[in-house]
Amino acid sequence: MALLGWLDPPGLSEAKSPAVVLKGNNSGRFESRWSKVRIEKTNCVLLKGMEGAKLGVWVAHGEGRFTYWSSAVADAMETSGCVALRYLGPNDEPTQRYPFNPNGSPGGVAGITSACGRHLALMPHPERCVLTWQWPHLAPPLLSPPGQSPRLTAPWSKLFQNAFDWCLEHQ
């Protein structure tokens, strides 16, 4: 999506396209771990109703560092509400610090949405943690109270439900 220019911010007369590219991790190696992200307020159809959530998620990539052709592009991404997810540090603050941010993306960017909200590029892998048994540890509210059936779906399943619902509404 980045190479196609689908993630370029709106209204920017940038000479180079694509304005957003993904480069290798600052560590120089493939990173695979459980990380924590915050979902930002955007118009992304896949993240509808998930704004503000701080969730664990699997990361597995060697080239996941969001980079921009210029500081004007980075500013435009922020002001247009195209930054969809950010890696969080131990105090729930957006971070560039390794290992909390496994690739070194500036501002802790872990995902970007297009201005129209229909395209989402993210480096974590929510498809790997839609069921509670895929999580390395569970805490409330994912834990089921004693005597109740175990909860099967995890919060990331909402992303896929949103995609399904959007497709039904826009046939």
C-alpha cells in the first residue's frame, strides 16, 4: 500500500511519491515478540469503535519502520489523523525505544490509515491474536469469571468484524 501511494497524506504537494515507505528495522534483524499498541482516533473503517484501546499484539517483521520523505509528510500524517496505531512503552507512552518499538518508527507509529479510512497498513499482526488462546497471558477483562465458560474471542476480533460489517454495508 505504501509503494502504491495509497497512504500518502492528503493535500500535500510532495514531489516524491510514495511519501511513506517501510524500511528495515533499526535492529537490523527480524523481530518477533508480543508488543503493546494504542489505537488512535482515525476514520479507519477497520478500527471503528476501538479508539483509545491499549492492546497486546504479536509483531513479526524485518522491515516495519514507517519512514517519510520529509518532515512535512510526517506532520501531515499526524494532522490529518492518518496515524492509526502506536507502540507503547512500559508507562503506556508512545515510544521509539527498543524493544518496546521493535523497528524504530518515529513517534512509535505501528500503523497508518489512508485519508479515506479504507486502507490500513500495520506492522503488528492482529490476525495472530483474535482468540484468547493465542495470547501469552490474559488479564481482566479477558479472563472469564470462575464457573463461566472461557471467553474465546479477544479484542482484535473487532477489527475483522468491522471489515465484515463494512463489506455488508457497501456491496
